[in-house]
Amino acid sequence: MAMNDSEHHYRDRAAIALLLLGVLSTTPLAHGQSSAPATLGDDDAWMEVDASDGTGSLSARVPPTMLDPGNDSFADQGMSSSLAPYTNGMPDRSDAAPSSSIPSGNPAATDLLVGTGWLGETLGVNRNGFRLAGLNITDVNAQFTGGNQPGEWTGDNLLLLGASLHLEEAIGWKGGRVGMEFLYYSGGDINDNAGTIMGYNSLDAAPPRTRTEIYTLWFRQKLLRDKFVVHLGKLVPSYDFNNVSRAIPNLPEAYSVPSITSSIITPLYLNPTMLGVMPGYYNSASGVMAAFKPRPDLYAQYGFYDGNLAAGRQTGLEGPHFNGYYFHIAEVGGNWNVGRKRFPGQAGAGYWRQTGVLAAASGDVQGAEGAYLFASQRISYEDEGVIHDGAIVWLQLAATNSEFIDTHRMAGAGISYYGPFGKRHNDSIGFAFAYGRMNNNPAANLGRQETIYSWYYQYQVRKGIYLQPNWTYISTPAQSRGLDDVFALTMRAILLF
């Protein structure tokens, strides 16, 4: 019996979904499954896709317009997912949880929805729009040389539990979602031991280093056919602003990775020119973010937050304080495709301002401000149109002149390679570099500059479980002058559930 257009549409989508589940698994396709190579032709060509589900097979001819990055619906900035649901034939990451493949170096700083949902599925509660999930990250840090505490071994552990409700699925409220996250962290003085200002391990932030808190409590609403988004509550601004590691948006699923790097260095998740003023991991803060995306490749957004972090308050542990200390941030950006293979890329630029009287080392100053830029670009595919394996490079720049901030200029760059060995498609390997020029006021008593080099290999043990060794070298740690260079090893275990 002939199928109508709607049936063809859903069958095409099912074929692609089955293909993706095969290539994103940790082993070759089981039980003799296979997927024929898929090639992207000219704009008027079609894409042949074959997929097997272990009991039968599906074959579909998919128009390239379905896989055209320019046709994607609005993807909320700050969300990460490589297994996003489809809306009107296009991937819509705005309501998608991160997949289990290739988490960032600190998902608590980059992903609105953490984990895989396995916890809620196992308990039988993930239904009718409700989602329960979480993550656990455990590190062992060995500082072999240099810094403030050469020879020190330090551990740290992060537990994050999140629950969210998709309001359209639950009660028919179109475009709405609510959620909250609980955070527990315990760790040592990892970055202080190394004498680093910028931070080589992003899990270690400010004291107290043992804390339990309601990390986020939020409402997010999409409007005007998903072109406008409002996000309010207790938020983590790094989800939406200067999120260097976020996935390049508007990609077909065969190309997408949920994070462009898994490096653990702090500058990727909180720029050092904003340390002490911008709320983030693990000091979230009350506020509101509004984003506008007039077309799929352009966006503009603005955020207003409780700025009492700069006044010395632990905003992650306290309620809102709107008392003259405010943090404002605005960002514009876009994405593109270049070359014959249409390699995707993205960039964003922002300006921030902190209000209130700030206690700098040289005396009180009135407010602070700064600017930043970040970009990422895919530069290779190992098997074009079939799998995400290949390389991405990224860059970040930032500056401030505030006497309140320790780092006045910052530059960073790196490269990540996905699927570096054989069938290890969900493994990744990468290098990250960060350079900071410090506040030169004698009252600050800092080193002149600091450079961090970091290498990592993220190994997927099985779905949702990863081991990640990280090698770090810090040239001239800048917490004080004359510190010896640091060589450190971090062994990380990641569990997404």
C-alpha cells in the first residue's frame, strides 16, 4: 500500500535515527548490522541512507534540504546535544538533553540539561514531559612540580542532580520548560596549590570547597516561532554567554558533537577576565536572560543578574540580593559554513559590566567592565556525511582594565579530534592553551603572566561512563612572583545518568 507524504516523512526520520544510534554506539554495529556509506551530493541531489535495527532494515532517500544547516529551527544557546529531536524535519536542540557522547570538561558549566536521563528511565518517572537525570565527576590531581605545594595530591567530587518538566508535553503550555538542579561539591585547593590565577581544573572554584546548594531553579519560554527566548530564575550565565565549548548549532546529526572540547581548564568555562564578577559554576545567581534569533545563523542576547559575587557573597549558596551590585552582559554571534565540504563554524562577541563599589587590592573602585570574543571551526571530517569523527579548532580572546580583576588580557586556543582510533567514535583527544597577562599594579603582587598547556584523552568505557587523563603544564603560575612551573596529572572519571 502506498504511503502518504506524512508516512514518508516519519519513515525518513526513523531511518536516520536508527543509523545514528548505530554509529554513536561504543562498539561496531551489533548482530551483523550495517549502514551503507552516505555521501552528500550537489544541492539538487538526494542522500541514500540505510539503517538496520537488528530485526529488520529501513532504507530512505533523504533530500539534502533536510540536512541543510541553514534550515535548522531555533536552537537555544547553551544547550548541548548530538541526539536532538526533530521538529519540522530539522534538529531542534532547544529541548534536548545532552547525549552520552563526548561531554565537555565541565558539563555543570555548559549544559542546561545534564546527564542522559538513565536515572529517570530506570525509576520509571521520565514520562509526560518530566525528566530526571544527573552526573558525577571524580578527580585525582597529582601536582608533581612547582606552584605553592609541589608534590601535593588532591581529590575532588561533583554530584549534580537535575529535574525538568517540558510544559507542552505535560499540560499543553507551548514552548515552556521549568527545571531545577541540586549540586554537591567537595574538593581540595587544587588551583591554589598550583599557584594559578586562571585555573587548570575547572571543578575547583572559590571557597567554601565543600558545599551543597540549589544550583538552578528556572523557567524558560520560547516565543514568536522560537525566535525569542526568555530564561529567568536562579541561573548559570555561562550556559548562555561566552560558552566556548558549546556545540556548533544548526548541524545535521551526522556532523554534530555535543561539545567542541573536553579540556578541563577553567578559562573555557569562566573567562579569567571575569573571575570574581560573572556568576557561573558553582556560584549561580538570580537573573533573567533574553535571546533573539531573527534567522538560523544569527542571534543576540542580553542577561541581567544579581552581581553580589563581586561584593564577596557566595551567590550559589544564598538567595537574591538586589542592592546596587548588578552584572550585565550582552552577546551577538552567528554561524556559517565554508568551503566545498561546507565545514561549519561559529563565533560570538560580548560586553559585560559589573556595578557597585568593588574592593580592589589598590583600594575601592567603581564597577568593572570588559569584552570577549570566541570562535570555533570544523576543519576536517573523517567520513563525510556519515559520522562526526574529525577535528575542530577554537579560539577565545578577552580583555578588561579593572583593578578589581587579576587577569587583564587573555588569549586561548585549542584543537579537538573525535573518533581518533578505529571504531572509538565517542572518544576524543585534544589540546588546550590559555595565556593571561596579569594586573600589573604593585598592590596586587601578581606575576606578570601565566600560560597553561593541557592535553587530554577522553575514553568512553560504555554509554555514560568515561575516563579522562589530563596532562597540564603551567608556565610561571601568577598567584605570586617567582613560583616554579607546574606539571600536573588529573585522572577524571565521569558518570552521566
